[in-house]
Amino acid sequence: MTESPIRDLSGSFDGLATAHAEHPGRPAMLSHVAYMTRDTAATTDFYTRILGMELVNAVLDDSIPSTGEPIPYFHSFFRMADGSTVAFFEAPELPPLEPPPHPAYDTFQHLALQVESVEVVDRWHDWLSANGIEVLGPVDHKIIYSIYFHDPNGVRLEITTPTSPAWNDNGEAARASLADWEGVKARARERGDDMATVLKDLTTERSHQRS
């Protein structure tokens, strides 16, 4: 029987006990991220006219190729400057999604789009506001500078720019933080402590520490 991979806290796999497969390397870029839409026309207007992306492909099918589910859909793709795309599915026969059990789900789940500078983020704020789109921010996170808004489908979007050259190059510190996080959770389970309380203590201690 094939043994399960052992994963360490860095997020890598410590080896496949019997497979001995060679790691193929990191993905090169984001091909596309896909969301649901109830209105492809409104989505196309927003992503082309407001965000300036290009509608570069559309796929219509009467079933889902990967699963064979017989669901007719319209699949659209909008391209950014680096070639990566944002995609949408419209499948009218599907029921609307239920609201999440907590508003924070809609806050945490978002798509961040990077621009060149703080000044460009501010210009985006002016442009979006002039087009009647409600904008939150700017917010200075110390490592990035961002504004937030929603597309016609309720997807939360972020326009952001780095303000620290190492904002996404702190792997050692991130692994240490992950070890602390998992350690606090493990001790809480062992002691029967309230998980939310002990994690709040940890996050309060670390709050706003950016590098």
C-alpha cells in the first residue's frame, strides 16, 4: 500500500515513501482564477470598461468537461497586462449561492490586483469613485497600500502596490509564525482551552507587525 506524503510546516512535502516522483517546480504564473456570475454582460462591461481588461476568450458548452456534469454555461476570460486572466462562469440553471454564515468570509475572500505605485492606486480610487463604485480606503498596510471595492457579482477586489521591497520575501519568518500558530492550536486542544480566545491572544500580540 502506498504511504501518505509527510508534509512539514513550510508547506512542502517531505517525500513520497514509495512513489519517488521528482518535484516539477513552481507554477510559472497565474493562468486564471474563476468565479460565478449571474450576468456575463454586466461582468464584461465592468472588467473591460471599468478595469480596462480585454475580453480574450469565451467558451460555451452543454456540460463540464472535467466532471461530465450536464450543465450549460458561458465561460468568459478577461486578460491583465501580464497575461494572467480573470474568468467567470454563467450557468443560469444553478440556484443562487446562499449568503455566507459570517460577513468576514466576503472580506477575506478577495482578488488583489497589483499596480505600479501609490499614486496609481490613488488614481484608481478617483476613477472608480467617478464611475459610481463605492471604494474603501486607501489602507496603508505598511507592506502594501490598497483600496477595496466589489464587482457586479459581489467579488471583493483590491487594487494594491507594494510599499516594502520584501513584502512577499519573508519565508523564514512566515514559517516561524506558522509554527507558533499551530503550536498554540495544539496546546489549546490538549488543555481544552477556547480556541478563539487563545488565538486572539496570539494575534493581538502580533497585530500590525509588518516587515
